[in-house]
Amino acid sequence: DFRVHEIEAVVSTQSTGARVERMGEFEKKKSETKECLEKSQRELAGLKKKLQAADEESEKKKLEADIAKMEKQFSEWKTKESELEKQEKLAPWNVDTICREGFSKTTVNKMPEKKTELSEDERLERSQKFMDKYKKDIEKFGFYHNWDDSKEYLLKNTHLACEDTANYLTYWCVNLQMEEKNSLMKQVAHQTIVMQYILELSKTMEVPPIACVPSFFTKIKTCDAKYMEGFNQELNAFIDRIERRAKEKTDKLMAEIEEEERQKRLGPGGLDPAEVYEELPKELQHCFDSKDIG
């Protein structure tokens, strides 16, 4: 029984929105810098043109001073543009930058037209059937360590490149953590993020997920170590969410078990013998412990 709300409790807090917001702010800076650079270039050209047409010496000196000031401003904007370009090259690699680096919509098939929208119950039923049917296949993917093995496995099992696979892996991660299998959970978490990246690429590029598989693995194997920071940040954040969710579920389960045990112990009048015992004076507790109630 795969509880979708538990999966959503982990997935809904992903950092995708924050990451996209940061990229939006960066793109805004780039755009503003470009506009200011072009504006100062136009103004500089206009001042030089006026200088050529100027006759009076006083006017020439003023224009020369304005030109020197504008050249300094132009140089400052040029430096800022270069700094932003450098930052962009060093930016941690993530699904948004993938789309600008080595991925082309012309190399993959277009996303098929959307089928009739399913109701929530129909969607859950379909997901349940998929997970029941392909549970072993999904778990096998979760065990892979090697990029090439993961790629080949998905290409041979194209049906696994979908959201249901990511959902099952997420659910499995929570259960593994609850079973205190932390190392295995982290391995499966890695494969979960791989699948989530492929799914995000699919949505961004408007192509089927399986079409993104070859390009994704080619890029991730050849990218600079610096670019892997984005992937690892996503993975570590996901692991943190899994650990928190598992703890919440474990705490809730323990509380339910303790309440069940308490209900079983209730005596006449709904009193809990254990609680009554704790409230007794030490002398009486000792009598009960020694069974000396004379």
C-alpha cells in the first residue's frame, strides 16, 4: 500500500522553486548589465560624435571630460559582464543549466499529446498498479551505483522512466530509514534524484522522459567536478527530508503503540495501573514491588 501523501510530504519540500528563483535573479542581473552596457556604449558614441563637430575649446574640454567619465562607466559595466559570465560557467550543475549546456530539443522526440486527464482516484489506482507490477524492476534500478549501468537499465526498461518510479523510490527510502538501513537508503536516494532530474528535464524540454536518458548520463559523466555540486546539494537535501520524515513516522508509530498498551492496562474507572503506581508514595511502591501489602 503506497501512501501518496507520504511521498508528497517528502517531495513537496524540494528546493526546485528556490533554485529556479535564484536562477531568475541571476538572469535579471545579466539582462540589466547588458542594457546598461549598451546604453553607455551609445552615449559614448554620441559624445565622440559631438566632440568631432565641436568648434569652441571650452566645449571640447567639457566633452572630453564627459567622454573620460563615460569610458570609465563603460569599462565598469564591461567588467561586471565578464564577472557574471565567469559566475555562470562556475554555477553548480542542475537541471536548469543542463538545458542550456549540451541538450537540444532537435535531438529528441517531441512530447506526445496529453491524454484525457484522469481523476485523482483513477491516477492513484493507475500508480498503485504500476508500482505493484514493476516493484522488483524499480528496486533493481535503486541498487545501481554506476552511471553506465543505470543508463543501460533504463534504456532496456523504458517504462521505468516515469513519475511512478520516482514516487516508489521515495516511499522506499522512507521505509529503509525507518528500518535503520541508512546506507542503503542513501544509495536509493541517489537513484531517486537521478530519476527526478530526468523527469524535470522532460518537463522543461517538453519531451518524453526516456528521450532525456542518454543525454543526461552523457552530460553527468563528462561535466566538471564543480558542476556536480548542484546534483549533490539536491541529493543531500533530499536525504535530510527522508530522515526527518522517517523520524516523524517512527515517533507517531511509537506513540500509537504506547497508547494501545495503555488502553490494554486500563482498570476499573479507566485508571492506568502504571500511572497509579507512579503516583504512589515510595513506601507503597516498595510494598507493591515486594508484594508485601500486609
